[in-house]
Amino acid sequence: MQGLYAVFKKELQDHLSSYRFVILFALIAMVSFITSYMAAVHMRGNLEGLASTKFPFLMLFSTPGAMFSMVQFVAFFGPLIGLILGFDAINRERTQGTLIKVLSQPIYRDAVINGKFLAGVMTITVMLVAIVLVISGFGLAFVGVVPGVEEIWRLFIFLIISIFYISFWLGLSILFSILFKSIATSSLASVALWIFLSFFISLGAEVVANTVAPIDRKNEVQPEVVLENARIKEMVSLSSPMVLYSDAAATIIDPMRKTTRSIILMGPMEELLSARFQNPLSLGQSIVIVFPHIIALIAITLICFAISYLVFMLQEVRT
């Protein structure tokens, strides 16, 4: 694809050399280090319990610090990385008049949108890998826990899931930068959709569940009604990318988590077996549990970028 590498290299240089990237990376790194430091202090103060844990290194990323864990932090604030990197990707070029100049060169139009998206994905990858490596080194120095092979693989899969999750928001912000000529409008639309998909869907899921399968707390509640209420709430919540990512990442990072469901109806024998066998899941079993979530995240990321690609290819550049 002619011109793809040139656009990719130029956009990557702009991202890594901009004050926007430096400030954003510094804020995210600072919060991540504080969260991991609080988790490491908690782990260091509980060395006896840490010795009996099969995967202690992963606790650096799954143990809540002052307010949230590393997984929760990426779930809530990771989308801001994608939104900030892409909300002015196209309309800034239109405003400055550089888009027509770029396309007048021997560069295909699809190389522009592909190069911008790939440069954003590479920037996200650099940020996440750097933060995970620094936190890992910080944990090694402060707690003295060496990661095992399975823990490294779990961290690698966690990184892949996080990259696709933030790339979805990058593709969404690029789409808004194509649809809206104003940079302010595209940024506000991106933030508004982030707030809606991340927070209001969870509230709406509870309202829908209580409407379809209401729970009367004054009287005796049937277990079937509680399960139906929880099932509806989870189905509606899964339309949120943040819920998809949170369930997938938390299950991969925490081997003791055996399901993504909030309520499970068990009989007496199942309760007995669950109490006796409290072993962590293997990596393959954890992947099987969250495989639909991972596929859904990859699918919505590719679909969002595909829509951005089609809209940009069909749009008149000179307007």
C-alpha cells in the first residue's frame, strides 16, 4: 500500500513528540504507580498469605490500591487514551488544509486512515507495555516476587485485550473526527459516548432488569426470579465495552475467578465441591471462560474502524 509507512511514521512521530502524549502518559503512569505501590504495600504486609498464593505476582495488577486495581484503572480511564489520540485525527488536517496536500502526493487515500489508526495503536501499545514493565520491575524490587511462566502469559494476554479495548475507542474517536468538521464537536461527542457506554448502560441494565423481573424485597423472593433478574442485568450490561473488558481482564489476571457471572445457583453437592476444591484455573480454562468477551472486543474494534474507513473513503476531501 503506497504511502502507508510514510503516514504511519509521521503520525507516530507526532504522537510520541507531542506535549499531549507526555502529559497523558505522565498522568496515567503516576496513577498506575500509586495503585501498584498500595497493592505492593498490602502484599508486603501479608507475607504469610502471599506465600500460600500460587500466583502472587498477578496480585500487583488485581489487588485494589487506594481506590482501584490496575485492571479497574485501565477499564475506567483507558478509553481516554484512545479518545485523546484520535478525536482530531482527520478534522485537524482539514482545518489546517494539509489533507488535500497529502493526498495530492503519490499517497492513496486509504493509506492515510490506515496509517493514522496503526500509529495510534502503536502508541497505545508502547504506553501499556511500558507501564506494565515498570510496574513489574517495581514489584520485583519492592516485594521480591518472581513471575512464573503462566503469569507472564497471563500478563501478555491482558496486554492484548487492553490494546484492543483502547483501540476500539481510538477507532470511535477517529470516526467522529471524520463525521464532524469541528474539533470541539468531535471531542465532545467522543466523551459523551464514552460516558454513556461506560456508566449509563450499567444503570440502565438495572432498571431494565427490575422492570422485567422485579424483586419484591418485602416478601420472600424466589431463586428463579433472582436469577432471571441477574441474567437480564448481565445481558444488557454486556453491551458496554467496559463491562466486556472488565470481565475478560479480571478473569485472566485472577486465576481464582471461575466465572464472569455475578450469581450462580448451586445445589448442596455443588456447594460441597466448591468449598473443597478451591484451586486456581489454568490459563486455558480462563481463556475458554472469557473467549466470547475477547471475540466481542476484537469484533467491535474492527467494525468501528471499518465504518471509519468506509466513511472516509466515500467522503469528499475538498469540502
